[in-house]
Amino acid sequence: MNTRKLKFLIPVMAIGLAITASAFTSMEKSHVGESSLIVGYVYDSPANPCDQKLVDCNETGENLCYSEGQPVFKMEGTSCITQLRRD
């Protein structure tokens, strides 16, 4: 009888341990390097308000980001509202 309980409890305990371990493990977020180009968006025309550009910008810099004299924005949903920044 004890061996039946033990044979049942070992897999249950292993599954419980795996679930507990996965709950406390955080996934590593990919970081954008300082020299990496990211996709930004510039105002092109009323027909194409968010035109993609590869820029060296991020969201946390000190200075506003510009590409060819135009401000560069981040796409949020279907609009380009938040201006990107540059260190």
C-alpha cells in the first residue's frame, strides 16, 4: 500500500516542484544595445502619417530624436504619438 502511494506521490511532487519553479523564474528581456538601430516612425504625408525609419534612438534618452530634421516617434497601436529620445 505504501509503495502505491509513493508511486503516485513522486510524479505529483515533481509536477508541483516544476510549477513552483516556473512561477518564480523570470524570463530574460532582450535589451536593445546602445548602438542598435530600432524602428521609428516619422510623419511623411497625410496619406502615410507613420513612415518607418531605422534610427539609433530609444525611449529613455535625454535629447529628442530626429531623422533628417523630422521628429521620430514610437508606434503605439495604430498611431505615432510618443517621440523617441537619444542619449
